Amino acid sequence: MTLPSANCAVCHVAARLTCTRCKVVRYCNGEHQRQDWPQHKSCCRPFREQQDEQLGRYLVATHNVKAKQIIFVEDPLVVGPKWFLTDEEKSASIVPCVGCYTPCRVDKHHCRNCRWPVCSVGCEHEKLECSVLSLGNAPKTKTDVRALVDYYRHDALLVLKCLLLQQQHPDRWRALLEMQSHEEERLGTELHQEAEQRVVGYLQQRFLQRIKQSKQRDSMPSDYEPQLLHRLCGIIETNYMVIELATGIELSGLFRQACMMEHACQPNCYFQFDAATQRIAVRAGCDLKKGDHLKITYTNILWGTQMRHHHLLMTKHFSCRCARCEDPTEYGSYVSAMRCLGDVSKTCVGVQLPVDPLDEKTQWKCDTCPMVVDAAYVTEVQTHMTEQVESLLAGRPTASQVELLLARLSQLLHTNHFHMFNLKHTLVQLYGHEPGLELATLSDLQLGRKQRLCDELYNVCHLLDPHSIKLAIYVSIILIEMTHTLEERARREQAEAAALLEQAELRLKEAQDVVEKVLDSVAGKKLNDKLQKHFAEHYKLTARLKFNKLN
């Protein structure tokens, strides 16, 4: 990520002192800090914590804040392995090193003391954690990979790391226990049952119940009852944030302040991580006014309202009531909308929308004719289409396959529906890149379709996320594909070449601005590298076309 400057804000030389209030701006001495205070005070920690019955604790801006300005930087309370694992990850023989999280084989190198997998014999991990893990009976053979994978459950380590804060960092432990856990809401749910089987029972039976017999028990946690472990699971599920390392490995982190930012389906803030320290820097995604709540998104904003609500209820135990969720059209994007479901002859051009988007059992009514359908029918249709889309995109579909499914789904879905969006986003990357459909070989009709699809996708993104906060990767790809289209048109339309290349350059610069938000991710770095190469190619093309025109 783009870190705060390490230089003095006054004389610009390397400095070690930081503002004790915001910990963002540096100074080489106290005099320079006093000198800079009149300018710095307007952006120093420009937020405060507030609390009410509905939102709980949340953050609100105390000053006007400019877009991209750092609002605060924070160290994590605790960082550990990825919390939610896929079934494939749970059974994988490649696991994160218990010391540095580097991917390693479960049956190769092991810590000398606790016998947990490490990337090399010299890699060490935290001593107290190692002492607790050494209480377990690690498999003696390396040949039974299935037994090894079942024993070394890395997702459970995050709970253990939280538990160890009791001895290691009592202040962090107190801050951790202040976080929302939704203990009552979790009881009896699948998440609670999964936590019992995979984390709580596992830690209790294999390690924690043996603390009383350990010679080092005085230095180990004194409270490790199942109820406390479930509470920690709830705190993690409700508050964890994903930290992506340069290797692509995902970690989970808990942050006292950052976790207070409330959810909205159209955020106004974004955050970036320093992979080396796991510190988080929260930035304004747009210009904020004094009194604005600091908001991020806890779910996928490309999903329709019903899917977002289901995800938030399952994982965060609340229902979102933001402006987008209350609007049946979702800011005019229609990403949940169906075509009229009652007109067999398809003469009705109406759109089927939920009467009350906040009620999952609401009826869906056509905005043109009297047709009304039950939520259960809409859910059934959506589920069937989800299976078709996911099945196709899980492979390596061709443009013709995507076009065919688009044509089928367009009979029932609005052109901006999120399933249509995903298919179109795939399609614009196939036109111009798929063998046999390279840019130079596309017909004018195909090139025009690629351009229209890019425009449609861009408009949907702008409605849902006008400042490209959460959709930065999607928008950057769309802008790059727009540029490809404009450049190819410039090659074919000599008279309009200059204007088309100017538009292309503007799109590239916009993409550059957008991709800055995700430079802390592997995908963002790769996209930025691609973008830099594209800039060089664009300027070469511009120079070549100008030369041809002069000659």
C-alpha cells in the first residue's frame, strides 16, 4: 500500500517522531511539530467514536476529509491464518507455515517443539503458542497425509492466538472482548455447529484440556472454557478483515477501530494493508463532510439485495437498511430485477421488482402490468440460473458459450441483473483475446458489441459504486477493455483516430487512478503492471498513427 510519508512534514528529511494523536504524520523534532500543528490539526484524527442502540459503536467524521486522505492507521489486535476455509482448503496438503504463513507441505518440515508444519527447519513461531501446541499428540508418521491434514487445523489457530492475548497483551485482550460477538444469535446455527466441531472441540480436546498437567501452566491461559472459545469465534466471524500477503496467502486480522466502521452497500471509505506489518490504513473513498459516518462494505455489492441480506444475516447477524437496500431498483441499476414473468408472449416490457426489498418473503410486482409473483418462485428461478452461470464460468468458456447463456437468461433477467453483469464482464475480456477473436480479426459488429458491453458495465458500476471503492478491480478491467476497443477503432477509422486515441488515454488514466486503491492486493499489482505496459503500447500506437498520417 502507499504508506504515510516517513519524512518530516516540515523539512522533509527522514524522521522518527510521529504525531501521538493520529500516528500518521512524522516530524524530526518537537519544534517542527509545533510549527506544523496549525496546518495538521484539521486532518489529525478526523473522526470520533460514537454509539447508539441500533448501530452499536461506529465512527463519524469530525472534519471535512478529502478523497484518498488517510483517516487513520492502526496496528492489529491479532493476526492469524485465514478464518473461513473452503472444503478444498480444509483437505489440502499445502498449508501455511505456522511461523511465517509461507505455503508449505504438511508432511515435510516441522517445528522441533510442537511438530507443526513450517516452511524450513529454521523458521520459528511465537513461543507461548508453540508451548500450547506442543501439548498435542502430533501424528508420528508423515505418510498418512489425511491424518496430518486433520490434525493441523490452521484456521483454529486464530482462536488460539486470540486466547493467548490474556497473558501476552492484556490491553489488547480487553479491547478484543469489547467487540460484538452475537453469541445469542449464533446459538444453534450452522456457524455455531461448525465452530464447535472444527475449532472449539478440537482445541479443547487436543491441547487446552492438557494445560493443567503442563509444567508451564502458570504461563498459559487460565480461562479456556468452551463458552469463551465460542465467544471468540463469534468475535472473529463478526469482525475479521482479510489481509492478503504478497504471496497471495490470505490472513485474518482483527482491528479495534477499523472493525467499528459500519456497513453500507455503497461505501465511502476503503482500506489498504501493509503486508510486512499487517497495519491497516483507512482512507476516504470520496470527499467526506463533517458528520458523515465512515462506511465500508461487508458483502459483495455486485450481488442483488436478497443475496446480500442472506449473506449479512448468516455471517454478521444483522439486516442492512441502507438506501440501496430500501430501493427496489437499487439506485436504478436493476441488478436484482427480472423481466416480467407473467407474459408468455413477451410483449410486456415491464420489470419485475420486489414490493418490499427488505422482506425476503415479499411479492414481486411488474412495474407495467398487474403481474405479481411470490418470492419463492423468484428464488427458485434465481437459484437455477446461479447454477448455470457458476457452472459455465468455473471452466474456460468461449465467447460463443457465454453469448448463448446470455441470450437464454435475457428471457427472464433484466439486462443489468448481476448474473448478466458477470457474464458480460467475462465476455468483454474474451472479445479481443480469445484465439480467433483477436482485436484485429473482430468484425465491426463484434467490436461495436464489445464497446457497448463495456459502456453498460461501466454504467452499472458507477451507479452501485460511483467512486470505484469496492469495484476497483472490475472497473479497471472495464476501462482497459474500453481502451483496447477505442485503439482498434482508431486503427480502422483514420479520420477519427486522434479523437479516439485521446478518449483511450483518458480511460487509461482513469484506470490508473482507480487501481491505486487495490495496489496492496496481488490482483491489483498484476493489473497495475498490465496497465503500465498498456500505457507504453498506447503511446507507441499514437506516435505511429501520427507518423502515418503525416506521410
